[in-house]
Amino acid sequence: MSLETRLETVTQEFQKIQKDLSNAIEARQRLDSQLQENEIVQKEFNLLKDDANIYKLIGPVLVKQEKTEAVSNVAKRLEYIRSEIKRVEAQLQDYTQKSESKKTEVIKIQTEYQTKLQQQKQTVVTPNK
Amino acid sequence: MSTTTKTASSQPTVELTDLDLQQLAEIKKQLEEELSHLTNSFAQLKQAQNKFQACIVSVDAVKSGNADAEKVIVDVGTGYYVEKSTDDAIKFFTDKVEYVKKNLESLQQTITTKQNNLRATLDVMQMKISLGSAAAGASAPK
């Protein structure tokens, strides 16, 4: 494979990883706001009396829900969100590592390529600079 | 420089003046991106605060107006609604406004720090450019 094609392939691979990485960052941020929102709801539930009237919006309808059910529902959501965060964190670490090593590869080939160009320039002596 | 630039004391310190123009440009770009994101968030938070403030006004209107309504249903988030007395509802929204206000304050601080960092970066860039385009040209690869 020529140096040019290699450079192109590796750059594309690098860009792909960068995209994965930014997707993972977005997912992580989304999860974080979901976590916060649910934590706030949980806190609010904790302040309520046991016989408080709680409704859940299901489609266009407000459906009355027992406090215990609402509380366990939110707890379940929180559990799920936290496990998702762990998963995405691992992904983030993986992509960051991959991105770093790919970057090094790109730089290496780029340097090689530039050296090659330099050598070509020196062998073909152009009269006007 | 007269401005008190306390450039992120917690991070491993790299002097801005030690970096070359290309690196500085990268830092500048990153800071600008962060700043635009943060100012966006600030505007959104401000909006949220206004919304909660409007809720207080609404509940207050219900409380002092129609005597029929002693209770209101409040959206507490993630699809849940809770029935509250008007007084409790007002307290709920007042707490929200307070909560958002605290966030706004800390966000404002972050924004100010970033702005200072950006200014410092720009200053160093300017200095480097004026200090010798000849010397910079020799070391810059492109």
C-alpha cells in the first residue's frame, strides 16, 4: 500500500473513532441529565406523605398511582440509568484509548509522508523557488 | 499583565507562553467551544427559572382568586404529577427557583473563569505573533 493510501485509511479510521467517541459523550451527557431528573423526582417523593396523590402521565391521561409503586418505579429507573452510565463510561474509556493510539499512528504516517515529500523536493531541484 | 489570571490552579501547570501558536490556537478553539456551550446552558437555565417564576405567579392567582381550588396538580418531572395545596405548590416552585439560581451562580463563575482563560490565551497569541513572525515562521511546520 502506498503511503498516501495508508495515510488516508488511517485518517478515516481515526475520524470514525472520533465520531464514536463524540456519540458516547453525548449518550453520557443524556444519561446524566436523566439521572439528575429522576433523582430530583425521588427526592420529591421522599418529602411526600404516604397518602399523597401521585399521578403518572400515560399518553394524554393522568393515571393515579400508589406512592409505593411510583417510588419503586423511579428507583428502578435510577438503577437502570446507573448501570447504563457504567456501560457508557467503559465505552468512553475504550474509545479514548483507541483514539489516542490511532492519533499516534496518523502522526507517524504523516511524518513519514512529509519526509518523503521533502526528499522528493530535494532530488528534483526546481530552479525558481 | 494587570488582570489577575488564575489559570486553573488544579491542573498540572503548563505555562501558556511555553506553547507554540498552533497549540495556542487549539486551546483557543476549545475554550471558545466550551464557552458557547456554557452560555447556551446559562440561557436555558435562565429560561427554566423564568418558567418556575411564572408558575409561582399562576398558583398565587389560583390561591387568591377562585376559592374552589385549594389544590393544584404539579408536574414534578419524568411524567409524574403530584397533588399539592397551593401553599405547598408555591413552596415547591420557590425551591426550584432557588435551586436554579444556585446553578446559575456557579455556572456564571465557570463562564467567567473560561473567559479569563480565553483572554489570557489570546494575549499570549498576540504577543507571540508580534514578537517575531520571523522566528515563529522558522519553527512552524506549515
